Amino acid sequence: MAEEFKLLVFRLGEQCFAADIREVERILNYEEPTKIPDSQDFLEGVINYQDGILPVISLAKKFGIYGLEDKEKEGSIIVARNEEGAIGVIVEAVNEVISRKVDDLEETPDISSNISKRYVKGIIKDTNKNTIILLLNLNELLSTDEKEKIER
């Protein structure tokens, strides 16, 4: 029997994305981040989170999906945590948690760039809804250079 894993499915515009539920610490209602001067375009700012500060990025801007600014403000912030810390990721809508078999995951096509392969783990076809879901590695959304710029 193939191993199953759980995914958090979320949306940006018409595109569906997912993340391994083990990468997700919490889902917050959207709150306006405090802007940081001279930061990268996709860094929306920071918010208070638990006992510290959480950097928050716009996934739409990171992926070059512009025109969703108003919809993002009605959305959610997914808090992704790893051993290096946490980051908030703004998404338009969190849809559901689904279970899939490891065998359902298809490799990212070679037509995509090496950059996207860093944070796109694979593709899942949802035949029930006739959609394709890109499985993201939330902890790899930012390059080492981008992480260093945010931490400064």
C-alpha cells in the first residue's frame, strides 16, 4: 500500500497550490503587515507573532501573479516553520486539507526553470475537480540570499 500524506490546498487567482501539512504551523486571518523600507517587492512587511516578529511575503508577487492585491487582503497568512525560523505566506484563500498517495505526485516538468524546481516539489492532478495542483516546498520559497536580506 502506498504511503499517504496530507496537503493544505490554497488558491491564488485561478491557480491551486498545496503544501505538506507538516510544514504549516498555523493559518492566520490576514492582517496588514508593517512595511519595511527598501525591502524586496514580494516582502509585504512584518507582523507580531507569538513572542516575536514574523516576516510576511506575498506569494502572488513572488510568483509574478499581479492584480491580486485586493483579494490577498481578504485572504489568509499561512505560517510555515522550519529549524531556521518561520515565515508568513499570504494566499488568497485556504481551500481544504486533502490526503494523497505518494504515487499521485508527478515530477515537475523539465520545461520549468531550476528556480521553480527548488520550491515546486511536484504536481498533483485532482481528477474530481479537473484541476492541477502545484505542491510547494514552503521552506524553500526564499533563496539563501533572499533570506539573508530579510534577516538584516
